[in-house]
Amino acid sequence: MKRRVAAAIDEAASVLEEVARDIEREPELGFKEHKTAAKVERYLTALGLTPETGLAFTGVKARAQGGRPGPTVAILSELDAVGTPDSPKADPLTGAAHTCGHFLQMTTMLAAATGLMEAGILPELCGDVVFFAVPAEEYVEIEYRRRLLEEGKLHYLCGKDELIYEGHFDDIDMAMMMHSQGNMPQKAVAIGQSSNGFLVKLVRYVGKTAHAANAPHEGINALNAACLGIMGINALRETFQEKDVVRVHPIITKGGDLVNSVPADVRMELYVRAASMEAIEGTHKRVEAALRAGGAAVGAETRVETIPGMLPLRCCGALNDLFTANVTMLAPGTEIVDAGHFSASTDMGDLSHIMPAIHPFIGGADGSLHTKDFRVTDFAAAVLTPAKAFAGMVVDLLMEDAVRARRILAEYKPLMTKEAYVAKLDSYFAAD
């Protein structure tokens, strides 16, 4: 069955490559991916599926039924691009470009769907397969998303978070998704184990304006408060433990209004990242104390808003092993790399807290992610290899009364129930 699936993917290779180019040509930012979603919908419909659309604004979900009832396995991809205005492939109006490789993710999902549908093997499987293109993995345009939240159109600011909240993963038992690996032009896959999660802090220092030359003593300098807050964070860095992989990175989004006036309105954004929820919770409180100390030092008012970001990724070892075995079988000669822990974040981490999930990194692309230098070097390695592996995993998981899928689900201990997950994220919303 796997050989038939792989052959169907190979037969569609040229069509899939054009699909990838077409998606890459029209990059869209999160919760705005209408053109991209329409392309995914058309492709899945042409395979004989009936996609649901408009999930969390733009999500596209299609279910392929097996011959008998059983577990449901999802293959995911992400619809959104990221801001890279200096990329030659960027949208000139928005600066969006597919420099995170999500166009390759989408094509991988569509290739796996092609193999499973065209090979005609679904009647022999026990369970269903869901092909799910999800919005807004990149955590960008925070103010835009906060407006959607205030208008009651969103509950969370990331795509998978929102889809979990809305119940669109309630009928799925396990999930898999790949991600392109930057600076890995060769035929290789990197098996990731875990990642950092993060919280977002939006900070505003309110001081008192005055003439910067004639009467600075009459003002309260909010920019000085921000600088002291950053210095306070830097003073904490020596206390961060290596095992926690803490990253705190602020930017000043507004430094004042006029150079001739004492800055009275200064604003910052920052992420507090770490490898575990315990480390995130312990660190973000100390970071907030440092930020408030900056305001207290000069007499400025300090306002801090906390927003949930992404939870740390925890990959399912059994699914990782199955992915590796299928790469070895269906794409011989592919280098297998242990990616271990990575310090960036993905909202696949949120999903991995409530169901078995994996997030391998795939070669066939060079240049760093999120930069103008990112480019595909080997389409077969970047797309066809993971597509064959995912489709092969579906066969392994759902054949013979889905014994493998049932065993994984029986042995898996979720880090959170959906209810606990929603309560945890809601608890992070805080402002004063």
C-alpha cells in the first residue's frame, strides 16, 4: 500500500511543484489567507473531498473516511506567510513572503492527500484521515489581532489555539506536520523533540512631558523608564538556567513623540520564552517586576498587558520513530538528524499538549528562515519525502484494525485536557 501511495505522489510531482509556486507567489499574513485557502480548497475538492472552509476565518479541513470506523489522524499545514519586506518574492503592499516555508508545508499536505486518495487504499484502513490547513501560526500584527479579539471575532491570537477553542480538533486523535529547515539544502530530515513556548508582554510607560532643554526637571522621562526596565531584564539574565533555554527579547515600538520634548509615552513589546511552562511562569513574573522597577525609578506609571503566546512543543516519541522508519523506507539515502530542542516556538506546541503530535524539520531548502535568502534547493526532498512519510505513517497507523494508532493513544498521557488548556490560556490574559 505504501508503494502505491508513493507512486501516486511521484506521478503528481510536476503538478504539486506548480501548486507550491502558485502559493508562494501570493503570500498572505495570518487570519487574512483568503486566496491561499481558496487554492487549498480547490485542490482538495478536485481529489473528491468536501472541505469545510472559513474555520477561524480561513482554515480548510477535509476528511477522508477509511473503510471502517477507527481513530482519526490529521496531516496539518499552515496557510500564512511572515513579514519579510526585503525578499524579492514579498507582496509589495504587505511585505509578506513565504520565507518560513509554509508553502512547502501546504504542498506536502496536498501531496500526502494525493497519494492516499489516488492510490485507492482508504477502504483498507480502519479510521479517517483529516487534511487541515490552518491559519495564523506566525505571531505577527498583534494590534490587528487584538482588535479582532476586542470585537469578539477571536478568542486567541494564534490559529491552532483558536481552532482548539472552537472545537475543530475535537474529532481528531493525533496530528503531524512538517516544517522546512533553513540552511539544510541536502536531502535530510531533522527529528525534533521539543521547543520553547512564550508569553507576550505589551508595556507602556506614562511619564510627563516638558521642554527637553529648558525644563527637563519638570518632566518624567518615560524613555528612561523603559531603558531602566530593559537594564533590569539584563541584570536577570545571569540567573537564567541553561536547562530552561530562556530567551527574553524586547523592542521599543514608540520612543516618544518629539525630540524637543521629554518622552511621556513610550511603548514596548517583548516575548518571554522558555522550554517549559514552569520556566515561563517563573521568568515572566520576574521580568515584569524588572519592567515595573524601571517606571518606579523615575516616577513613571507602568502599564503591563500579558497575552498568551504559544506553549512549548512536546513531540510524541512513537510517532517520531514511525516517521523516521517511513523516511528510511520511502526515501532511501535521506540523512536523519537529531534536532533535539529548538529555542523558537510554534503553536503546534499547543496541540501537542492535548494529543500525540510531531513536527519534524525537512531539508531541501537553503538560507535562514524568515530572511530574503530562504529558497528551495530540492523540491523532492522538501516536499515529496515528507509527504510520502506522512502518508506511509497513515497506513501504518490505520491498517490491521488501527492497532498501532490505538496502542499509541492508549499509552499517551496528555499534558492537558482541552478544558485545562483553555483555562490556562485564559489565565494569562492580564492588564493593568
